[in-house]
Amino acid sequence: MQMQSDVLGKTIKRAASAETTALGAAVAAGVGAGLWTAAEALGVVKGDGTGDEFVPQRDMEEVEGEYAAWMRAVETVIGMK
């Protein structure tokens, strides 16, 4: 997540629970099965706040250079078809 923060130049906040994807899938299944309404499900997924926060730490010139290298690698792989 630190890399995302550095590349985007934005602060990234991670959910407090590491299982948010599984929770979302379970809640969607419960709503689909009629165990609770969508409105009731909102209380389940609201959670108790955010976890770690990642603040940009690297120089944008350095990040842009690494991004350019990554793009060259992607273009190389795409060209291997």
C-alpha cells in the first residue's frame, strides 16, 4: 500500500479489518439469501474505522522513473503474444 501511496501521491487508508473482501462477499450472500435486507447489511459492513494510513514518502521523480521502467516491461510482455 505504501507503493500505491507513493505512485498516486495520495494518502491511502487501509480498512481496520484484513477480511473486508470476505465480509463483503458474506454480506452479499446473506442479502441474496434473504437473511437480512440491504439496509440491515450496511450496519454489518460499516466496521469500526480505518487501520493503517500510508502517506507518500518518495520523490515523484524517482517514482516516475520506476513507473516508466514498469511500463516498458509491460509493453515487452504484451509484445510476446
